[in-house]
Amino acid sequence: MKVNVDLKAGFLQSLKREVLATLTAEERAVIEVSTGEMGNKPDAVKLGWLKMRTGEIWTKQRYTRALKKTMDKLKQTVARQSNSE
């Protein structure tokens, strides 16, 4: 039995709009390519999509670093907002 889980919907829907607004265009592209339908694609497809979206050349190492940095930034932003409420 195959379970189709849309990570993008689950992950991004739980974030407030203000949190997503703190991301740069490059960070949003990295999140988009790592979640949802694109998350299941081979790395070469993801890197090609990022190149098309940002106009820059992407390597797997750059993508991995950018994803980690973006996820850490989101984690800190959500934690700050949770503490202030």
C-alpha cells in the first residue's frame, strides 16, 4: 500500500505567513524543492529546478548546506515566536 504524503502541505501549512516572509527568495526555492512532489525527485532534477528558478548553478553540496541553513533559520524563528506568545 502506497501512502502519498505531501510534506510541503504539512510542513509549510503549519508555519505562519510571517515566518515564511522572513525567508529570502533563494531560501524559499530550497524549501520548495526539498518538500512536496520535488522532495521525491533525484538530486539532479532538484539542482536543475533550482538553477531554473534562481538563475545560478547549484551543486549538491551547496543545496545541502542551503537546506540545513534554511531549516535552522526556520527553527529559530518559530522558537522565538513561540516564546513571545
